[in-house]
Amino acid sequence: KQRLSLCVGCGGQIHDRHILRVAPDLEWHAACLKCQECRQFLDENCTCFVREGKTYCKRDYVRLFGTKCDKCGSSFSKNDFVMRAKTKIYHIECFRCSACARQLIPGDEFALRDGGSLYCKEDHDVIEKSAQSTVPPSLESNNNNNNNTNLSNNNHSSELGSMS
């Protein structure tokens, strides 16, 4: 007894000689299996990606759902080297100080501030000093007595990191 196959794309019965099966249980007519975005036919010559029951060609899947650089917003290719800071990920060429635009390299100390802005240690220190000079005098004297250099213990939301 042959089981009945229904096409996910059009809902009709599949009587074709060949059934395209995507993921473990999605079956399609060859003419119905298309990318949801560009409508390109997806067959043995085009990689098919499935997300929430919808099919995509590789190009559209990466564009819509792939990891993107937190600086430029572009996707990564498989050959790209990346830099990470906490949950942020950057192209190597995008991993630069927001103030002086110097490219940060492994071993450099840097700060990741609110909003995801990166700063080299020198520019971060300048920002911290200018922020402290705007603190009321009664609070400033407390800050001067605290020799703790861990930036995460300041009243400012930033953290100093070192790349390795």
C-alpha cells in the first residue's frame, strides 16, 4: 500500500515520479519548491535551507538569518576572520576604536561601552576622566579614594577587556 504524499507548497497530492523531500517530513512537487524570497527553484543544484517551515536559497537565508557584524551590519563569509567582545561580533577591519578609528588587535586593551561602542584604552580613559570631572565634588572625593581600576565597578556602564 502506497502512502499519500501532499505537497507542502501547494497542498496538492504528489503523483510525480520524484518527490522532493526537505527536512525530515516536508515533501514537495519539483515545481513548488522555491525560495520564499527570490522565488528561485530549489533543486539538487541549489542548497535549500528551512526555517519555520519556509524554504530559502542559501543567499537569502544568510541575508535574513545569518550572523551580522555589529559595526557594519554585513554578513560574514565562511572565510572571514572575526573579533568578539562579549556577545558582539565584528569583521577584523570593523574592530576599531570609535574615537580615533585605530584598528584594535589581539593584546590591545579596549572598552565596550553602552550601545556597543568600542574604545581603545587611551580614548576610554579620556572619556572616563571627562565623565568624572562632571561628578559633583562630594562624590568626586569618594572616587579619588577608590584605587580600583576595574571599570565594571564604576558608575559608568563599560567594561575593559583585553583581546587574546
